Amino acid sequence: MTEEERLEKNNRISEKGKETRLRRQSQICRVFRVKIDFSHLNEFEKTQLKMIFVEAKWLYNDALAFSMSNEINKYDYKIITIHGFDKDKHHVTRELENLSSQMKQSVIQGIKHNIKSILAMKKHGRKIGSLKYKSNYESINLQQYGNTYKFCDKRHIKIQGIKRPIKIEGAEQFFDIPGIEFANAKLLNFPDGYYIAVTTFQNKVGEKRKYKPEIGIDMGIKTSITTSEGKKIKIFVGETKRLKKIQRRIAKRKKGSSNRYKMRKLLRKEYQKLENRKKDAANKIVNELLKHEKVYMQDENLFGWHKGLFGKAVQHSVLGAVKAKLIKNERVIVLPKNIATTKTCPRCGKVNKNITLSDRIFECSCGYKEDRDIHAAKNMILLSKLNQNTCGMQGINAFGEDVRRKHEQKCCNADLVELGSRNFYL
Ligand SMILES: [Zn+2]
């Protein structure tokens, strides 16, 4: 390629990028997950899929070792020979036979990106550890639709490096949406199977959605979420009996034994299931709440509640996820912590300081009486309107970034929400 041709090619790529970015502005980004049907793979393909992740791990660890030993040119990693250690800690060299060139690139890019962001955070004075070697590689970026991966039809996907199309489940969620575009995807290695998370773009629908009237919510220990309409949402996601059983059995196994390894694999699978249930519950609650025109809530310190039983902690982590999802939305208004939503009387405005956690009914000397949580939820709306300029978080996350703007520009991990769950009731 001559210098001129190269420049022209670069130009073409950047023009195309600009065009795409412009188009993306009028599109919504959604990520859908499909599952690989492992049972339909032949033995060779099963090993291949497994080895893709093992090789990615080798490559990652090799690249990390390089960047740690080269302070100055830590970004100049090139794949020459992959060094590693076998399980008896002997030095070995490894061949990458199953990773496609784009997958290799994405692993290396990933590590460079991580180093950069760690350095940036250090620069800003944040205390941050270093990158660690991986014993498990979980996610491989499939950069380019049509090249690294491609849908053959609703049931089959082609991945670079694997000969036959792979059977998948779950593409019905999005495959028939008119005008849908596919961007990058991620090949995921989860304890309960292999998945592909596909980033999609679809055009925004012009017509305005009809919302329900505004709502205030109160998060609490007794009932997880109380709304100003008087609904109480309880979250029932708990540690399963099976999880406890596996934990007990692991404790009895000898360290380093293959039995213990197998049990740990099972444990990871159970945790994955728990994680799925938590995510599902959070998604359903958020979806239900965002049907309202505006949602008022308070920036409550959920960490303080974590002490106590494990089951409680799980529910709080669901609440944490609900909160994190809500604050990203521009229709959610967050009140600062210091506003006394429970103690203020909405009728006379008096702040009743003597109310304690055990009082389930709010009672004021003016005669106003209401269930404590519903009262607090109603106050969220009222007091937000009184304190219009003191919106608490404004969608700022722990890194000081504006999550709301980021949310609009980039993508959210929006999964489809299915209603009518057994996890919660309204
Ligand atoms: Zn009063």
C-alpha cells in the first residue's frame, strides 16, 4: 500500500465513523444477551470454544507481565512467544491456535485501556491497586459485526475462527425489530454457559409515551420500597439452600483437590443464578417505576443497612441496583440526604424531631396521621418541589463523572424486562 492509499483509507474510515456517530444520535442503544446452545456443538467445537477463553487468559497474562516489566514502553506489547506456567509451576511456552486475530487485538487493547484508566485515576489522586493476573477470562470483545461475528438467521450465529455457525437461543428478543443495527458484541464465559451480548441500535420512536402521574419512593428496611401511592414492594431474593449446601461441602474438601475445584465451579454457577435473579428483580422494579412521569427519591445510604443477615444484604444489593439504575434516568429527581423527609409534617410543616425508627405511624400535633413509609414517599415529591435547586446527586458517580450524560452517549446495559414476576409484588 502506498502512502497515498493509506491516507485515503484512513480518511474513508474516519468519514464512516462520523456518519455512524451522527446516526447514533437518533437511535437507542440496547444490549441483548443470547445463549449458545452448547449441546448442539460437536466435541471439536466445544474444545475450541473453551480454548478461546483459555488462550485469551494466556495472552492477557503474558501482556500484563510485559507491561509490568517494562515501565517505559508498557504499551508496546507484541505477540511473539506466550510464556506461562503450568499447574506444577514449570515454565512453558504456549501457542494461540483458536483465537482469531481480532480477538487477540481486543484482548491486548483491553489491557492497554485498563492500564491507561488506572494511570488516569492515580493521577487524580485516587488510591487504586494494580492489574492482577487472571485465572479466568470471562469476556472477549467481538469488535465488528459482519466480520468478527454475524447472524446467519434467528437461530444461528457465525463467530470468526469457528467453522460452523453456532446455534443460539434468545435472538427472538430483537431479531425482527425493523431497522435494527448490530454493533459490537461480547462473547461471555459464565458459570452457567456461554453467552453473546449483542449491542444493538434501533431508531427512536417518535410518538410520545404516556406516563402515569409522578410518584415518590421511599426505600426502607422493613418494606424494600414504598411508593407515594401507597404500594409496598417487597423483594424476595435470598440465598438458596443449595448454595449453603455447596459452601459446606467445599469447606470439607482438601485444598487443591479436583473435587474441590468441581465444587467451586458449582458454587460459581449458583452465584450466577443468584445474580441473575437480583438483576431480574431490579429490572422489573425500575421498569415499573419509570412508567411514571417523574420519580422522586432520596439519596439514602444503603451501605449502612448491610450489617445483619445475609438475606437482607442480598435485598439491599437489589435496592442498590435499583437506585443506580434510577439515578441514570433524567426523569428521576434525587433529594439530598439531609432533608428530613420522614420528620416533616406535610400539613403544617413542623419538623417532628422525636420520631424514631420504630414508629410505624407518623403522627403530628396538628392532627395529621399517615403510615410512616407512605408519608415519607409523599414527602419526597413535596419537598423536592420546595427544594428545587438542591438536587442531591445529579447523576454523578463515584468517579465524579456525569452518569446521565454518559448514559445518553454510550449505552446502558438495558435488558428486556418481563413483567409478572414472582420476585416482587406491587
Ligand atoms: Zn402537622
